[in-house]
Amino acid sequence: MAVASKKIPAPDEVRIKTALLSVSDKTGIVELARALNDKGIRLVSTGGTHKALADAGLPVSDVSELTGFPEIMDGRVKTLHPGVHGGLLAIRDDAEHADAMSAHGITAIDLAVINLYPFEDVRAKGADYPTTVENIDIGGPAMIRASAKNHAYVTIVTDPADYSPLLEEIADGTTRYAFRQKMAAKAYVRTAAYDAAISNWFAEVLDTPMPRHRVLGGVLREEMRYGENPHQKAGFYVTGEKRPGVATAALLQGKQLSYNNINDTDAAFELVAEFLPEKAPACAIIKHANPCGVATAPSLAEAYRRALACDSTSAFGGIIALNQELDAETAEEIVKLFTEVIIAPSVSDEAKAVIARKPNLRLLAAGGLPDPRTPGLTAKTVAGGVLVQTRDNGMVEDLELKVVTKRAPTAQELEDMKFAFKVAKHVKSNAIVYAKDGQTAGIGAGQMSRVDSARIAAIKAEEAAKALGLAEPLTRGSAVASEAFLPFADGLLSAIAAGATAVIQPGGSMRDEEVIAAANEHDVAMVFTGMRHFRH
């Protein structure tokens, strides 16, 4: 049953007389407290915050002076007391509340500056179970929620970034209702994201990937100029996951990344991470979230040239991802073509100087490569809900490949098959990828018919051959990968017509035998992976 309102209008201005400061992140707290003290505001604090302020020579009362009770149980219990929550929740203009405050010696708290135990950071660092649990804050969220609920009279600040706006607001010693309301809204988002992080950690620890209630939280990194299209609003929220990528990357040069830049750059970096840097340099070129060229080679510059050769037309204005440090030689090659974004684990000083000649080219250093095998979650909104699934971390190296044709693949064909299947995993379905000698020869993406994907990939390969002055397209003698099973033999026959001699696919179609028979008839080797990689 809903609780009836007291129907007392909120005052616009509230004078700040007493401030409670209790923070885990002490960035700027001494400077803030000093400014509050200069305005004659009484300072009350707890534990480590109290010590920091006292050490700075500021007059600060311990919270025990409000509660009449000492901190106990290693600080687990210190603010969970009517002396604190009464001061935060009291309706100042309500006679009954005022009488209760007077009767019990409760001091009104007008400003609460609180941030929480660093649960997200501790979790990201892989702390053990007891340490992680100990960093679940209880008193902090309770005080934040109480202050936010009573924002008619109490100002709650949870983010050090808001200290400066707070000081501007209280230039005359008061806060306005609109400011208190804005801070309350931010406070509830903070506690919601905090609880989301805790609940998701428990789901991970207890191996419950799909709990009954799933909450996704994040912090706004930046508001985008627009979304996928100019009429759409967008923001980039980070979850705190330390997986190397766009969220961890340092923007070394170039203007703000757009919504589409971030989406495409993430797709590119996740793809190139499939290729271990210790085995060979690799380059992936992405356009509209689909690969248009991928290659490995003895050098990074050669990997880029080979990736570009697959579809140099589509690569114009694309995203380039590298699995090793960007060097000057590769940078010199890249600046020859208009490119939106480059992302690499790191960038040499010499390469930075080369890229600097193109000031609009965005250059990102991610600080590492994401591990393709790492578990995680992906989410997509639909009308009335959110689709959540575990990350597609299947790796072809981990699969038991089954040869289903009379002819087994050669060693080179097998390597090309695995290469093509890695790329196909990152191509929008229906996907067909031709590969030969460690580079893509043709890519067909996102068609309603798998046959059309095969044909488009072959057409692109022919166009690339003409542009490079080759006698025949690279699809001749290539391996072809399909990210899902071939439902009919027609898709296979299109690939064979393009010159493929080996095929890798998940298998599992009712017409597998028909497809295998067609492969045998044309002396084509085929293997089944038993794992599909739909990507929509």
C-alpha cells in the first residue's frame, strides 16, 4: 500500500549548516571540506575521511557525536543509526518530525557528500571472495538513498566531479531545489549501478548466467553528438569491465569518436584479437561492423597490405585494427588511404609522428588485446525487454573438427579453413568467407540467402584481382567458411564455382548427406565444426 504524502511544499532554497562527509574516493575531499568550513558549515565525518580532514587541520566532528555510539565491528556499523538517518530523513517543516528531532537530540544534516566502497574496482582486479564481499558498502547506499529521498531538504553529492558545481551552487550558502533534485537523480543511478555490479558478480560466482532478475549498469563516459543517425541521441556508458578495447583505450589523436566509430572499432578489435600476436602480426579492416579484409603476415605492414587487397574499395573510410604495436612502417602504409580509426594494443612514438600528419585520423591505444575465450555478456534491447546472452567465446582451435568427405584437407587447406572460420564468426549472417594463405580472398555478409553471400564474396574477389592485376582471383584454390550449416548443396556449388577446394561449416542440416555428396563429387574436402556463429 502506498504511503500518503505529507503534502508539504519543498522550499526552493535550503541553507547548508551541517555537512556529513563519508567517502572512499578521497579525491578533492580536503579541498571541498576546506571550502565548506570557510562558509561556516559544520563538518561531520567518519573513519578514514575524518582522519584525512583532521590531518589537514580542519575542525571536524566524528559521526559518533551525532549517534552517541562508537563505530563497531571493524567499521561495519557506524552510520546505521537514527542519529544519522533521522538527520537525513526528517521533513523540516513537519511539526511531528521537528518534535522527534528535538526529543531525541537529532541534528539536521543539510548536505551529504558520500561515495561508496570501491566494489567495482576490487572485482575488476580479481580479488578473492572474502575481500570482494567486504567491499560491499551498506551504510553508504543507505545514507545516499535517504538523502536522495529527502532531496526537498537535503543535498546529496556522490561524485567528486560534482564538487565544483556544488561550490558554485552554495556561493551564497544555500542550494536550490532544482540542484538538489538533479543530485538526487544522480544518486539513485549510482546506487542502482552499484547494486547491479554486486548482483552480476554473484551471478558470475554462482555460475548463474541467467538469473531471474538481471540489472545492467554503467557510467556515462561521454555523450555522443548523435547516435547511429543524426536524429538519434546516444551516450557511451562503461561498465568497469577491464577487457581491453574501446572503453579502455586512450585516444592519442583525432576528434571524439562517434556512435558508429565505437561500434565498428569494437567489432574490428574483437576480430583481430582472434589472431594471437605471438604467432603472427594480423590486421582487420572493418566497414559498417563487417570485415572487408583480414590477413596475417610476417610483418604488420604486410598484414595490412594483404588485408587491404581483399576489398580496397570498401576499406575507404574504414576502421583498422592491429594485434601488435603500430609501427612506423605500417603507419606509413595506412596514411595512404582515408581511414576513420586505427586501434592497436600500443603505438610507437615513430608511428605517432606519422599518424600526426593526418590530424583527423583517430588513433587509439587499447593497452592490450581482449582474450577471445573470456566469458562475458552481450545485450540488445527489443520492444519491452532486453535480450542477454553469454559472449560468443567459441574458438575453432578448441573444436574437434570432423572430416566428412572422402578427401581430407591438406595441411594448408586446414590452416585456411581455420582462418576463414575465425573471420566468419565476426561477419553478419548469412556469412561466407573465402581465405587463402592467411588472408581473406572474398567476404559475403548479411544476405538473406547464403547462396547470394557466396556469390557476392566471389564477385568481390574478382574485382580485387582486377584491381591488383592478378590473372585470377584469390578464391581459386581457397578454403571457404560458412558460419552456419549449409542447408542445401547450392551454396557449396557456388563456392566451388568460385574456386574453393575446401569447406568448413558447422554441419547439422537435414541435408548434410546431400551437401557431402556434392563435395565428394567435386573432390572438395569438407570438415564440420559442430559450432555455429550466428551474428545478427
